[in-house]
Amino acid sequence: MKKIKRNGKKTVLLSMFLLLSLSVWAKGNITPEVIDKTAVYSGNDLGLSLSENTATLKCWAPLAKNVKVLFYTDSKNLEKPAKKVKMQKDEKNPGVWVANEDVSSYSYYQYEISNPGKKAKVCDIWAKSASPESVATQIIDINSAPEALPEGLKYDTSWGTKESYYNPFGQNGKESKSYTDAILYEMHVRDWSHVEVNDTTGKFKEIADGDKIIAHLKDLGVTHVQLLPSFEYAEKASSKLYNWGYNPYNYNVPEGRYVTEGYSDGSQAVKEMRYMIGKLHENGIAVIMDVVYNHTSGTGDNSIYDLTVPGYFYRLNADESYSNGSGCGNEVATNHAMVRKFVVDSVRHWMLDYHVNGFRFDLMALHERDALAEVYKACYEIDPNVMVYGEPWTGGNSLVKFNATKTTVDLITEDMAEDVNGVGCFNDDFRDAIKGSVFNPAAGGFVQGSFGGIMKVMSGLTGSVKGKGGFTKKIGRSINYVECHDNHTLFDKLAITEIGKNTNGDLFELLSDEQMTQIKKEDKLAAALVYLAQGTPFINGGQEFLRSKKGNHNSYIAGDGINAIDIEFKQKYADVYNTYKALIAFRKANSGAFGGNANASTEMLDSGLIKYSTEKFVVYFNGNKAACEINENGRQVLLNETDGSFSLASSAKINRVPGTGFIIIQK
């Protein structure tokens, strides 16, 4: 403002701009495009700011005729407010409403927003703590209030600043890490809580305080857990119904069902989620949050965002219906300036206030490339070792333009240094080439003896880089996987192709001993392709011990009988588990060869036989059921299926690759 005062021309232009803005508001003709030209707010103080007993509240509601704050004494009686305060327009910032109030007698608040044709009570969308179900916003500074601060943590002892942020991946920034150094592992809180507690709807504390889950992750060698959505989604805290959580309701507070049952204080949700993350950090495991900024669970009266600024947070068709590129009824408009700001502020909140170490973007292609660039740069400024990646596709026809896809992922950070990890994406080409199309359950891939996609397997092994049949210039941006929460588990997919038809039920009972032996070989071969490839390896929790969902390919509401983890499989199929464990240990011990080696090469020796050379190792992958002859000298790497260790055999002439198998040789 001082610079403008010293420049007469700028002063006149600014005055004209504000007058034009106010005239537009008076007429009520405010479209998202007008809002983006006249009412963008750049401050970092939207929502609640506390100074002792005084609260400053800033509500961004550019369409509102008036806004009131409704104050409550507790979260159990939100029907009748204890006090109402009329908010005032911020004269310098169109669209912003302000109130200052002594809140020593109050614990929660709502906004009563009067938009054209609609008055609604709504939780503050910029809130950091809320009552159960996000009905009202809690009046609290979550980074100083004792009730929001977990005790008994070794590392995560303060929150809210870059200086207090913690990431075990790269020793909290002391080491520069590549994505290829990560071992990613997907988990759903409820699925895994059943390992510790039989009858549960999933709890943060069950993950943190259990003696089995974190021990399992450490034993396997995981560096990062990717948690399925753990922010507040649409299911009620009292509901026992199962859901993955891809139905967002409030992006900035923890999911209430994962908090100790019967809680009424929003700070308890903050405390318990922080506690879980801190316990994972103590054990050297970083945390990635699965975020669903592409759509919300509902619109209109079922969206706190629509109730705050109707129509602004979503892409609308010409007839003002909601564009549905998510396949879930709407898509969030990150092309709108304040929506983009909201997402950037939100990821910063999760990093600074919870020490989340990365983000997996659901339906990432529903976001513009420059929106993802802003997100990544904001995260990178906090932690250069942050991981940001996502699904490079949409869920349907979308209005998004210049979006983040597999072929444009490099453009997201093209103006940053070449050594920046950037934004990665799931490599569905590699996935389907290995095990067969996810859209055709009975179709096989390389591991089942179908070699139509063998060139994509070879490209995936060398990092899917441009010039080698791939899509990126940066090894590591390819997230290599064959199973995630979506579609069939790897075991179910392999079982269905072995049976020869799509089927549900207990697939183990439908398989002969010979078929089970073959499926185990296929599973281990798929694991070897993922863990020995250049790029970033990812598996779904339970994949390492033949997790089955009884043939259910879309289990998002299927219940615990389908989704709950059966940890006994770890012992029952110990040979599979220990193969995964040994592959991870071997990869870590030879990170120069397996991960980010730009000199790795592949050669197709015969139908279904790939020779893969990287640094001092050569690996043969055989997708044929019959053994293949080779001629190689060296020391074979032996993966111990009893304890998950690896060792080197004596130097010898090696002339055979087992059927549906692989062999690693140190030259």
C-alpha cells in the first residue's frame, strides 16, 4: 500500500477498480469469473485467529448479503446459539466479512450466511478443528492448546511451523532423497485396525498403540504409509457402515469415526491423529495422505462449500448443472483462484499442523497443471523431500483444461531445477502389462504368460522415461504398482485369470494345489518387476501375503468381511511375504542399481523372456510357464523365503531361468 500511495496513477487505478467491484456487488451479478477478478483474498488469516480471549473471524463469502457469527458454549447443544454477532464487510477486501469478539464464554461457532435465496448455518470451511460431523467450528488454537497436543512422542512435540515439521524420510531434510528411495505402502485405517481389535470402525489410536501393525511395517521395510482418506468424510461418526472415504465433507479436520468413540471435543480428533502420525515417525515411517480435492460428497445443502459460496467451488456446465468428471456428481474447480488457494492452504495445514510428509491426489487429472505446480511448490518450500503424486486420469468427461496427466506430468515443475523430484503419477501401462487389464478380469499379462504388452514391461523396468518408450524425463515420477485399493487385489486378479472366468466368493477354495503354486509364482514375479524396476515402488497393504477381497473389485462400501486385513495370511503364505521382504531389502542395499539408474537397459531374448541389465547386476524375467535356457556367468542372488533375507551364491555358470520366475545375477 505504501508504494501505491507514492504513485498517483496507481492510486487512481486502484480506486477505479474498487468502485467497479462494488458496483458489480450492488447489482448482484457475480459469476466465478467476476469473483476471480474482484474478490481474491491473498491473506493467510481466513477463519479463526485467537489472541488470548479475543477472536478475529474472517469469512470469505463474496455472494452473501450479510453474515452473522453464532456462538455456542459447547458442541452438544448447537440448536440455539448463546450469542449472535453481525459481521462487517472488510472495506479493503471485497468478499471478506470480519468480526472481533471476546470468546472467553464460548467454545464453538457457526456462520449464518445469507446468500441470494438461501440462508444457512455452516461450519467455517477454513476451520482447523470442528465438532463431530463438522457441524460447528471449535474456538481453539490447535498448536498451543494443551488438549490438542499429544503426549509421549519422541519427535513430534510441537506443530504449526516449518521449524517444528518432521519427516523421517531424509532425516528431516538433512539428506536429499529421491522418490526412488521410497517404499510406498497403502493402508486404510479401518482395514488395519482389525489386526489389533476385532470389532472396530477403525481408530487412529489402534494403529498407534497396537503391537502388530507398526511392527509389521518395520519388518517389511516400508518407508512410507499412504493412508486412504483420513479427513472428515460424509459418514456419521455413529455409523458402523464401511466406507473408503472418497466422499469428502470437510477437508481440514480428521475423520471423526477414527477418533475414540463418543468424543465431543474437536481437539481430541486433532490430538489422536497427530499421535498416530508421531508414532509412525518414531519408527522411521513417513506418512502420505490420500487427498480427494477433486470432488465433495455432495453439493447444495450437502456441501459446506456450496453453502458458503454457492456454485463457486465447482465447475458448472453452461446450464449451471455440475460438471461430473469425477463420476461422483461434481468436480472441484481448482481453476478458480480462491479454490486453488484453499487447496494450497489445506496441504500446508496438513504438513505444518500434522507433519504429513506427502500427498496422493485422487483423480489428479481433474486438476490443472499449474494448480498442481502451486501445490508442489508450497509443499517443497516446507520440505524438499515431500512426495506428491496421483492418478493421472479423470473419472469421466470433465471441463478441466490443461490438466495433470501422465504425458504432461513433467510440465508441472518445468520451471524448477532438473533435480527436483516433482509430481509423480501411477503407471497404469506398467500395471496392466504385468498382470492384465483391470477392466477385463480374465485378461492376463506378462506374469500369466500373455506378452502383448511386453514392450511396456520393458519400458517400465527402465523407469518409463522418454526415449525408452515412457512418458517422463525424470526417473521416479513413475509410481510402479500392480495393486492398489481400486480394482481386484493382485491375488484375486491372478486367481480369476487362472480359473478362466470372473467370479466371487472364497477364491482359495476354487483353486487346486497346482493352481495355487502357479499363482504364487506369478505374484512373486510381479513383485520382482515392481521392486527391481527403475522408478518408485508401491504396493497395497496385504498384497505381500496374498490379500483377497473374495473377487470384489470395488469394495468401497463392501464391509469388514471383504476389506478387513487377515494378518494370519502372513504366516500362511510366508514364502510370498518373505519374497517381498527380501526384494525390498535387496533394493535398498543396491539403490544405485535399482531405483534411479538411467543406464539400465532391457533386451527381449525370446518370447516372454526379458534380460534386464543395471549397473553390476543382470536380471532375467521369464513369463513363460516353462523354464528358459540362458548363458550367464556370475553370482546368483538368493532370496530366502524363510526369513526374508538375501545372500550371494558362489560364482558359477548359470544356464536356466525357472518358469514364471526371475533370477538375479551379480556380474
